[in-house]
Amino acid sequence: MTAMAVPAPPMSTAGADAVRERVVQSEPSPPRPPALDSAVPVSLTYPPPSSAVGPTVIEAPTDADFDRVRVLIARAEEVDAEFYDPQNLQTARAALRAAERIRVADPGGARIALLAAEARATEAFENSVRLAAERLRKLLAERLEELREIEADLWVPVAFQEMVDAVRRADELFQSGDLLGAYRLALATADAMLALRDSLLDRLEVLYGARAEAERCLAEAQRLDTSDWTQHRLDQMQSLYQQLNALYLTGLEAMQSYRLTDAEEAFGAAVEVCRRLMAVADEAYIDDMERAAEMLLAVMREIEEASAMTVVTELGEVVLPQPWSGQKVLDALRAGGARRQAVLDGVEREDASALHKAQGLWIDGVVANDDGKYRQAMALFEDARRYLDLYKLYAVLAVYTVRYIPERRDSLWRIAEYDFHYGDPFLWPRIWRRNRNLIQNPDLIYPGWQLIIPAL
């Protein structure tokens, strides 16, 4: 017969409490919650308590665990999570710092903090990529429209098509789920579009500037006064003008056909020819400047010489020498201020003698010359010379009384031949013309006549 087990007597209340106390003491206590920053959510769960078999040892997170989380945070930062989802990014950073702080003291809490950092970094990345995708799609569309507005599709069709293809590939990556790849391509494409726009605008600015310079040069060349240019300078100007005109037409045709490089080359060459053409004009201008400076001094000396002459008018009025210093007048004009104004106020404009008119015209010529109006100055100097010539017609070298010399009777021929007159008998007509009111027949002059010997 099998012996039956006899049930134990019921345990007293005190005994039961003692057993429960021993059982409770044998169970391991749950790990302490990690000391996270206040940004870490309080809803984190902790590992369930270990069984009564014995305590479970939780290993601290490894360097690889921390590196993995750091990479996830860096990935979120790369897609501008700081802008798109700063809350999740900051929470991930805070959880990472907490894990680093309790890594040794509380391995379990460190693991939980790393899990939280990983989750928040991943969420920040995905949110940022999604928001960035929407923003970048809009940005790419705007950049393409900007390129079309400046006719990039016509000026640089190959580069423009590359931008269109890049936009399409970025969109395909977004659709396929390669968010990071799509983000990187879209961002690079947006930068490339901006660079293409700025580059094209710079090239077009230079191109249109060169075209305007060529047009200005052509217009100025047509306005140049080449009436007194040397034949050599005229030939230079004609050749350069023809080259400039041909290059301008070539560049214009290239622009109308949107051949940017051809247009740049044509107008670039046109600008170079234009500069050479203007250099020829400048050389001619310098010629004028030098000629005007020479005329200024030459006419000044002529006026000084004329002012030292004695003049007898046709009415017999004797005008004594009126010494005049051109250098003093020139110095006063260039001194400015009151001295200059005094010279200008002293110019005789009405009822002036031929000499005074010549002086006034010379002064006007000096003013024009100093203002850089060399052609005008030379014209005024020439006018001054005409009045000087008129004045010199009445200038007297001497008054000669015709003498009676039986063996050598005076004649106009012999009077002109005297050394104290001209020393040249062939100049006798000057004496005759100056005394034509007295001499009716140049072969007949009489002793006692007083003849005016005009100055040469």
C-alpha cells in the first residue's frame, strides 16, 4: 500500500509573514531611473524586474553604441534639423549627454537614454527631410523660373538642361524613399542653379556693356572733325572704323541667335578696336594741342613786334609804337582771380584798331586753349593774324624824302635797294602801293616827295 502524504498543519499567521519576508528579500530591486535632463520624456519604461532566480547584470553601453547615436544626431543636423525640428534635435542631444554622464554609475539608465536619443534623432531627421523636401521642391521650381526669365535655356541650353535633369533625379530619389540622397542632390542643385544664374548675369552684363561701348565708339568716330588730320591718321581711322563696324555687326547677329560665346568674342574684339581707334583720335587731339600751343606763342610774338611799329594810316594819322608784353598778359590770365578778370575786362571789342582787335582775339584764343578747345583756339589765333596783317600794311619802316642826285636819280627801284630800307630792289611795289595816293606813275617820282616806306 502506498503511504499517503499527510498534509502539514496550517501555518500560523506569524510563520506566513516570515516566509513572505524571506521571498521578498531574495528578489532583486529594479534599477534606478537615469538622471536625465528635464527635456527627456518621463514616459520611458524600464526593464522588468528579474526573476527570483537571481539578479541580472546590465552591461554599460559601448563606444560603438555612443558613436551610432552621435552619427544619427549628425545626420539630423546635416538636413538642418536645427531649423526644421529643433525640439527633437535638442532632446536627442540632451539624452546623449545624460547617457554619457551616467554611463558608469547607471549602465541601464545610460542604455535607456541612448535609446531615447536614437529615437529622437531619427524622428528629427525624418521630419527635417520631409519639410526640407517640400521647401527644396519649391526652391528648385523658383530657381528654374529665374533661369528662364534671363533666357538661360537659350543662352546656355546645355547647362540649363543639366539643372532640369538634376531636379528630376532629386524628385525620383524623394519618391523612392532615399531621403538623404534626395536632400543632398536637391541642395547641391539649388546652389548650382544660383551659381549658373549669377554667372550668366555677369556675362550678360559684360556683353551688353561691350555692345554699348562699341556703339558709343562708332557714334563718336562719326562726329570727329578730321578736316585737318594728316593722311596717315585718316587712313588709320578709316581702317579701324571699318573693323569696328564689322565686329559690331557680327556680335549683334550672334546675340540675336543666342550664341553667347560668339557674341562675347565679337564684342570683346570690338572693344579692343574701339580703344585703338580712340587712341588715334587722342593722338590727333594731342597734335591739335601742340599746334595750338605753338600758334599761341607765335602769334603772341607777332603782336609784340607789331606793337613796336610806327603806323601811318591812309588818312595820314601817325600811330606811335604801343609796346605790349604778351607774356605778362598770359601770366595774368593763368593766374586767375582779379588779375585774369582785369585782362578780360580790358579787351576792346568795338571801334578798336586792327592791333587791338588782334590782341583781343589772341586773348580769347588763350582762354579757349586753356579750356582744351584747341580747334577753336587755333581759329581765333588765325583771326588775330589777319588783323595783324592788316595793321602791318600801315606800319612804317621810315619816311623817305626823294632826293635829286644828278648822277643817280632816285627811283622806287633804287629806294627799295637801299640797305637802310629793304636791300632788295624787287620790293619796290610795296613802296608804290603804300604811296599810291601820291604816286600816279611808278616811273615818275619827284624830289621833295615824302614817301612812306612800309615795314616788311
